[in-house]
Amino acid sequence: MHSNKTVILAGDIGGTKTNLALFEVLEEQLNLEVQYQFPSQDFESFSAVIDAFEEKVIKGGREMPQIEAACFGIAGPVIEERCRTTNLPWEIVTADLQKHLKTKKVRLLNDLESTAYGMLYLPEEEFVDLNPKGRPMNANRAVIAAGTGLGEAILYYDGKDYQPIASEGGHSDFASVTAQQDELLKWMRNRYPQHVSYERILSGPGIYTLYEFLAQSGFAPQPQSMLEIADGEDRSAMVSHCALQEGDPLCLETLRLFAEIYGAEAGNLALKSISLGGVYIGGGIAPKILPIITNRYFMQGFKAKGRFEEMLSGMQVKVALNQETALTGAAHFAKDKLLLKLNKK
């Protein structure tokens, strides 16, 4: 790489894997130069991952460039420019990274902040539109993402640009909105007497939790595939398989209920942020159960807000299919907010 290039280091740091990539800034565009993925649990610190990345770059026949700016989306709350990762024994500190990378232009974002920012840069073909009545508007946008956990964030529109705002809204109290959900909440309180959050339901493990509730309530017999599942196999993934591939009634009802509650909480977030600019659905689950999400259940749950149904009915609601949105967001945040802002000083 030539020294006159402006290069950004971007990362998406999760409990399972860490993705790092170098991007060259070409006027207003970003060009991906190199990208590597690392198993997070294999490293004692994030700095050790960066060292491993630099080794791979050099072994790949490239010269490691001087990093102009760096931004990392991290699964965990970022407080006073440091983050203790939720599912890793790491403490990541901005000041340490500034020394390590020899640049002051370093920012840590919550992973949902970087995912939210990345949504602004995805092409239309990487979205599935859930609301044909939705109107495009320059206004706040909301992002909700069910995956390993439940992430929520807001894109605040300041009249000119979008600013990502982190939240821990996925841990807010689950509120039942139907008679069936009333029973679910009572059942969940026995399992989690201290606190029943939306994340307990709207997450990978949550799908199997819903399945257990419905099975124990006698909704329908359990399918043979679930009764014979091997130890260690992903039970939530098997529920989805039995629903979508085998048409099993119990598993289909599990995903229907999941979509209904997912839509309701997306609507809650839309109300709290007045996201007239739209709502993005991120995370790994929605693309995997798209036939259920694109059915009426999600949008019915989303819009059922009484006097505000009309407002929510006019919002764009889109599922993002790109699983690297957080990395994209971190790279663009570094370009838009760190390079341009700090170069003006």
C-alpha cells in the first residue's frame, strides 16, 4: 500500500467473532482493501486481535499502512470511551487504541450504533420492505435487531445528518398485548422472577423459550424432530426448520408469536423515537424466518398502537439482509465523523 493513501481500520467486535477490515477513502467512497475474521474467544485482549490482523495483512503480501482513523462497533455499552465487552473478558479503552494505532481519530461505538449507521449505506436491493404504505421522510429512524440478543438503537436526524444513538432498550420490560401473551408473561415470571425483558423472547434462545411455553400449554403435539433432537444441537434453529420446512403447527405458532411480539416492540421503539424516517430490522433472525416476518403478524403487532396506529402505518419498515452492516457502519462513521470533523480542526 502507498503511504499517500488515506486508510481506515473498521471492526465489528462480538462475543463469538471479530471482523476487522481496512478501507481506502476515495473522495466520498470507501474501497475495501482487506478483511479478516477472528474467533474472539481465542484472544486475551482486543489489542491481540489487532496484532493478529496486522500479521495477516503482512503475510498476505501487503504493507501495513498508517491508520488515519479507526472505528469499532462492540457488543456492549460504551461508557466514557471504554467498554467492558458483554460476553468477553476484555476491556477496550479508546486511549489505549489511540496509542496502539498511532492516531487520535479512534471511536468506540455500541454494535447497534454501528449497525444503525451502516443501514444508511445499504443499497435498496439489500432490504425487504414490510410496509408498502410507508412514506420516505428525512426524520429520525429506529433500528431493532434480534440475534444472539436484542439490540435497539436510534438514528437521530439533526436536520442535515444522521447521528446514531445507542440504547439498551432490548432489556426493557416485556409487555403483553393479547390474552395469549398474558399467559406467556405469567409463565415467564416463574422462570425469570426478577425481570422479564423483551430480550428473553426476541433472541435466538427466545425462540425455543416460546416453543416451550406453547408445548407446555398444550397448543399442539411436539414434532418428532424436536423430541429426537441431539444434545448440543441448536433447538431454536430446529424450531424454525420444523416450521418452515415441515409445516409443523406448534413450531409455526412459535414463529407467529415471535413475529407478533417482535413487531410490537419495534412499534414501541418507533413511538419512543418518533421514527418518521422509518424502522430498520437488523440482526440474524429476521432473514432466516422471512416468510413469517413478511406475513401480516409483524406489521399487525407494529401498528396496533391505538390512537397512533395511523402514524405507524405511514412509516417505512424494512428488513436488512446484509449481515455485515455493523462493519460497514463503523467504516462510514470513521470517514464521515472522524476524518471530516477532525480534519476541519
